[in-house]
Amino acid sequence: MKKTKLIISMLIGVILLSACFWYYTSGPTSFPNDEQLFKEMTNHFSYVSNGEIQDTIFLDDRHVFVPFIAGEKIYGLSLWEWNKRKWNAVFVSTSGEIKVWKINSKDPSTFHTVWHYPPQNQVDYMKLYLINERGFQISGEEEHYEPGVQLEQKINLAENPYGTMKISKEWITVINSLTDSLTVPPYYFGWNTYDSLDNITYPDVNDNGSSSWGGDTHIEFAVYIEKSELE
């Protein structure tokens, strides 16, 4: 009798483990339609209910970037993740200024920049920067100097008012090296924009935009960089 109960308990355990594994790892279903997307996004901001989806861009099979327009001047963006058997809006913003989605915050190969700007008259392109300030520390008799880092990537906003860009291999290597060192200050992402004559200008954006996201979603807001701050 005891042996029978043990076997039954083991079978139940295997079934429960199999069910949990299937629940958390099974592949995504089809992506929601526009109406379903806005219904989910209104849980974050009710006033985006009457809008227009611009595109759905898959970063991989479980992560999707969706830029949208709401009202007359809201050029927003949303980020979606397949988790617990459903598509979830893990980040919604009514400001399309460039941000970095760290899908896995410990793995820079999963970092993607996302943006959505209104049509621009003055802005032609953007420069995205990876910056790490110079560092100098003294520990006992040891001195350590870390040179500064300033890398840039160009984004053509005239042709791509919305979009996403994966962090380059060079940036991944640099970020990993900075993360491995405990003596340097944190790196950060910056940006500025230029007109067709290569003069710095500022894009037309929703200055009163808001963002909403869950605790497990890692978003870094890139900061505007003045020309005087660049080396």
C-alpha cells in the first residue's frame, strides 16, 4: 500500500512539473490585433484608446516593439513580451524619445534601442552614444586610471521616424568589459540630433509624455548630450 501511494505521489509530481514547464516555456500564440493591443495599453493610459498602430516589429519570437499614434500629437511606443501564456504590454510610453530596452539586463547582446518621433522638419539624423566617464581611484598604495569611453552610432530619422536597433558587437564588447571592472563608474547612453547641414537641433517631441512599466522590465532612458559635453 505504501509503495502504491509513493508511486502515485511521484506520478502526480511529474505531471505537475510537466504542466509547469509547458506553461512557462510553450511557444507564443499569434500576436494580438490592433484592437486588442489598444485594449491592453489602456490599462496603462486610458487616453490612448483611440489610436493607430504604426507597425509591429519582432525583436525575437517573444519580444515585440509596437509604435503607435494617439490623438493628434502623441507619438508613443509600447513593448510586448510573451510570458505566462499571453502577450503582455510590459512598457507603454506616450513619449517616443529614444530608450534602451534591456531584455536581459545582464546580457548586452539583448539590448535594443527603440524610438518613435513625429515627422520632423528640422531633424535629419540622430547620434546615439555609449559613454563612460574617466575614472581614477586610489586604494592604499595602488592607483587605478580608467580612460573614458565615447562611442557613437548614427540613426537616420528622416527615413526612420520610428524603429529599433540592436546594440552593435563593438558596444557589446565594451559594455561587457566595463561591467567586469568594479573600479569604473557606470556607463550610460546619450543622444543628440542634427539637421541636414550637420548642425545640432532638437526634435519635436511630446514634452509631457509619460511611461508605465512593470518591475521586471529594464528600460534605460537615453539622456540628451550637449555638444560641449562631447570629446
